[in-house]
Amino acid sequence: MFMNQERLQQGVNLDGVTSSQAVLQACRRLSASLAEKIISRGLAWQEITVTLETETEVVTRTRRLARHQSPANLYLHASYLVRQMNIPSPVTGLTLTVTGLTPPPAEQLSLFANRHPGREHRLRQAVEEANRRYPCSFIQAGILEADRRERMLSFYDPLRQGADACAQTHPGKL
């Protein structure tokens, strides 16, 4: 798979914030901004690094995930890393760095993957022909063989027993 070593980084100056809620709010704003950049490039990310700068030290946590993540998941993982850190002194800066950028895995968006131009047309014609030949007919789920779970549930529920059982219990209703 194509692996891009490019990194996206964004930081903010916090001016000595002592509240963890304020750090998480800044993390949310940074995550949203960074996610917009990732979305605009059409990428997914795999590794996130959160760096907190305090008056006395720099604390860094990194999380590398097994699969590439959607930009929408950025705040979830960033806030998790922030909550794992012990913040002993006022925080002066927060930086989010995202690496492992790559195009997201493909998703099937249509019924036919290769989009053959005549396939959908032929399918529509076949459905129309079947409707013409057999009007008011349709395949019912009860006609297909039921799995074990449905067979067990039909023992207690007469509505799950299919059209035959319904006709026997309520003659003239079908």
C-alpha cells in the first residue's frame, strides 16, 4: 500500500492553562482544523502524536493504529492521549501531529463494481419483464429456506411460520 511519510502538524499557544477541560477544548479545535486539512487532501491517517508544552517540560504521547482512520476519528484519539497524560504544571502549548497519511481504502458505492454500461439496463429490463409475466407476484422471505434461528422462533411465533401456517390458523384472511 502507498505510504506517505508526509506529516501534518498544527499547534496552539495556551498561555499557561491549568484546567484539563481547557486543554481538551483546545484539542477539539485543533482536531477539527487538522481534520479539515486531511479531508481537503482526501487522505486517511494512521498515527497521531500529541505534544503538551509546559513551563518545565515537553510531554509527548504517540498512538499508532492498526488501520488507517477517518479524519472524523481524530478528536477521539487525540483526547484519549491527552487524558492519559499527567499535567503537573500549567500548559503553554499543544501540538497535534498526524503521520501515516494515505488515500483511504476504497468503498463500494454501487451494486456493480465495474459499472458495465449495459448491465443495469439489462437488469431493469429483466425486472420489468418478470413484473409483466407475473403481475402481483413477489418473492416472500418465507418462501426462502429459513435459517436455524428463524425456525426456532417460528415454534413460538405463529406470524413467523409463513403463509401456510397463517392460512391454517386464519382461513379466508389470505
